Amino acid sequence: MATVENIRKGLINKILTINNKDFLQALDQLITSSEPISESISLTNEQIEMLEMSERDIKDGKIISQEAMHKRNLEWLNAM
């Protein structure tokens, strides 16, 4: 599943390859006329608590790299 950031980067890369001025102007008009979506997300008390716990872990240095986590997961999977 693509993340918003991946989609954004993909679109930018595609736009950089377009040389048709009319197409780019139409795309610019489409993007400019779109209203940004601003929606508020309500979190449960449990979600807020989990975020606070994560923040404390970061401040306390209780983190590992993505690479180390991947290695740990592979070791766990291979042990099964």
C-alpha cells in the first residue's frame, strides 16, 4: 500500500517528465482549484496514551533502527 509521501514523490517524478505546456497548465489549474482537505481526527484515550509512551521512549533513548528491527524480526521468524 502506497503512502501519501510515496504517491507525492511518484507524481513529482511523472510531472518532471512532462513537456506539454498545455497539459502542465491544465494540471496546475486542477491542483490550484482543489481545496485542501483539513479534517480533524479524534483520538481515543488509549491512542493518546500510546503516543505519549512512544514520546517517552524516544526521549529515554529506548529505540532501535529500522535495520535492527528487520534483523530481529527475521531472526524471530527463522526460529519458528
